[in-house]
Amino acid sequence: AAEARARAVTDMRMVVPDPASVAAVAATRFGAVAPFGTDVRPLVLHCPAKQVAPCAAIARAHGADTVTISTLSDVFEARNPLVEALKAAIA
């Protein structure tokens, strides 16, 4: 499950003047999440892989000088959507 989640998202990092605003726009438009919140620097977003370029453009438009993109090998989360879907199907 951790590997599947990692394949589904891309790690994006940036420094922006208003991280909460960028995270909100990225969530609404692209389904991105800020896994560590918006009070950390740099802002970290996990964005669906197919939405990385437009999400990076939004970050740049909101003041990011640089946006780094990294692939992830595993993502361990307290809430696991794959396990929840399986439990729902079994119930």
C-alpha cells in the first residue's frame, strides 16, 4: 500500500509567501495535499503525478522562485485509502 501511494503522488517542495493559500489552491485544482501542514518551510505537497506541471505553475505564480519535484519510494500514512476501500468492499 505504501508503494502504491508513492507511485500515485509526486513530492513537491517550495518556499512561498503564503503556504496555506498555495496548498488550498493545489488541493482544490489538483487534489494535492500538504502532508506536514502549511506551517513548515519549505511547503511540501504530495500532488497526483499527472498534475505536477500545472501545480508547479501555480506555485510559481504565487511567488515560488524554485519548485523541486521528487519521486517517492514509499508513503506511510495513518489513514490508508487502499485499506479503507478494501474494508468497505468486504463489509
